[in-house]
Amino acid sequence: MAASSRRRRREINIWPGFVDALASLLLVIIFVLLVFVLTQFYLGEALTGRDKTISDLSRQLNALTTQLDVEKRQNAELTVNLGKSQQDLKTVTADRDRIQVEANKVAMLQNDLDAMTALKAELERKVAELGAKADQAQGQLAQEQKLSESARAQAALLNQQMEAMKQELDKIAQALQASESLSATQKIQIADLGKRLNAALANKVAELARYRSEFFGRLRKILGDRPGIRIEGDRFVFQSELLFASGSADLGDNGRQQLTQLAAGLKTLIKQIPPDINWVLRVDGHTDRQPIHNPRFQSNWELSTARAVSVVKFLASQGIPQNRLAAAGFGEFDPIDPGNSPTAYAKNRRIEIRMDQR
């Protein structure tokens, strides 16, 4: 029995160590699971923030795309307007260049004439100097003739110098004559060029006058003999009451009808005017001398200008080229009738339309 007890005491009890190992392993597993759960939580938060950021960026991108489309449409409209402006600029530039070429020719001829005049003056000065030298040499020669033989040799030398001077004078005289001939030729060319320019200008003015006469003739046929419409010299006059209400710059229905008929006739006539005639249709606004003062118009100047601009805008909307239209406001400062009666006031309240040259 004693021996058996000693053997049992010698055997090692491994269960406590095994339990400790399992407990440690369980703690490690729990720690790993805790780390995994925390990692998943933070990753979820990060992904949620990223999705929100992506959503915000998407909204901003959509807004920028919409703004870009608007800018593209505006750019297209600006491109069309720029094309029209460039075409108008080409026409004006061509006219300006043609006139500039003629002016340059005149300037070149004038410069040549000035140079020839300066050369002529220089030659005349040299001729005068040589003449003075010749007179001096002749005086010296007369004195030398009274000297001795040795002095006569010197006189012979002076004779040779005089002969050389005479030859130089002949050359200078020939050059002066050639310069005067060239100057006369250039003067003739300048005069001829001036005549041609005046003739061309007169032709353009006459051609514009012919189309202006045709313009008034067609307007008479289109508008007929109506109250409130008349012709004053080279102007077609509409009474303001026919187009606008009192104190207003907005076209009424009757005014729009009258101007629509006018624009139809103008478009037919414009097609027949050659493109090299630089014409413009000027619309002038006039008021009577009674002062106006309201929130929209502080003076008759503003009212007359606004009415002229309204007519110009309406004609442009009917197809009249904008570069051929001009508006001006004269207020009460260009009356037809200087009187103070209601009849005089009615005559002075008017819109004048005329075809003019730029």
C-alpha cells in the first residue's frame, strides 16, 4: 500500500496546465474577434464616408455638366453673332481699304512732288553759288590779264576752271529742267486722280440719290395718302400719335402695322441696291417743346431717342439689316413749326425716316 501511494504521487497531473492553455487560447481568440469587429466597424465607417463623398462629387459633376451645356449654348450663340460681326467688319474694311489705297496714291504723289520741289530748290541754290563763283572768277581773270606772263599762265588755269564750271552748270540746268518736267507730270497725275475720285464720288452720290428717290416713290405707293404720314424734303415723316401713345416709346398695334408695310417695301428695294453703295436708313425722333418728366423719361431727349430706337428695333425684327440702321434723338430742338399752338406741337411730334450715306 505504501508503495502504491508513492507511485501515484510520482504521476504528473496535466489537467490544470491543459485548462490554462485552453483559457489562454480562448482569450486570444476573443481578442482576435474583438480586433476583427473593431476593424469591420471602422472600415464600415470609412466606406460610408467615401460613399457620401462620391455622392457629393457626383452631384457637383452633374451641376458642372449642366453649367457646361449652358456655356456651350451661349458660346454657339456668341459664335454666330461673331460671324455676323466679322462679315460686317469685312465689308467696312474693304471700303476703308479701297479708299485708303486711293489716299495712299495721292500721298505718294504728293511726297514725290515735295521731294522734286526740294530738289529744285537745292539745284537753284547750287546754280546761284556757281554763278557767284563764275562772277568771282571772271573778276579775277580781268585782274590777271594786267599781270605778267607768269600771271597769264595762272589766268589760263582759271579759264579751264571756268570751262569746267560752265559744263557743271549745263548739267545742273539739264537736271533742273528734267525735275521741272517730272514735277509737271506728277501735278497732272494728281489732278487727274482728283478728278477721277470726284467723279466716282459724284457717281455714288447720284446713284444713292436715285435709290433714295425710288425709296420715297415706293413708300408712297405702299403707305398711300394717309393722315399722319407726309414727306418733308428728303424725309418721310410719321406723326408720333400714329405710332406711339402720349409719353410712351412702346409701339402700338397701328404703328406696328404701318412699319410692317414699310419694312416689306424696304426689303424689296434693298435687294436692288449694289453692295458698294454705303447707305444707311436713319430714324430720327422728335418731340414738341412741352417738357416731360416721369420715372421712365427724364427729358424730351430721352423720349425721342427711345422712340427712334423702338422703330429701329422693329425694322430689324422685320428683316432689315442691323448694320444699315441708325437711331437718333433730337428732343424738342429741331421743330418744323416754331409756334406754340396745339397744331404746331402736333407737327413737331414726329418720327423721320431718311436714306442717307455713311
